[in-house]
Amino acid sequence: MSLPVNYLAVEPLIIARLTDQIGGDLEKIGGVAEYEALLENDGPYPAAFVLYEGEQVGQRGHDGRLMRSVQMWQVALVTRPEIDTQNGAA
């Protein structure tokens, strides 16, 4: 049995699907690299970032050769906090 060449190849597929479905409503849709850049800088808002969360490996099948692996992904939605112009509180 051969392993996938790019284990995280689904990330751009999820990003493309989000862009197709809600891209016009967001300033940015990206992956983990863009999310890390957002943490260092301010903006863009609103945005969505696809982040790999890990995998769950199931039990082997009855013949002992087949095993199910499920990838888990999350989408972080980032919005600008509303600022109270009277006192500057968020």
C-alpha cells in the first residue's frame, strides 16, 4: 500500500470550496501560513483560515489489512472587534 504523496492536499480544495461559496463576503480566505501572518500583523477582516487539526486512525478491518484514517480540519473565522467610538472599548 502506498501513502499519499501530499498528505495535506485537501487544504487547497477546502479553500477553493470556501472561496466559491462565501468568497465575496470575506476579505481573505487562506491556509495556515496566511493565518500565522495574520497573528503577526493586523488584518484583513473579515477572513477565514483553513487549519489542519489532526487525524483519527480507526481500527483495522476484519482481514487485518484495511485501516480507516479520518482527517480533521477547522475553519477559523476572524472578524474585527467592534470599537465603541465614545470610550475606545471593544
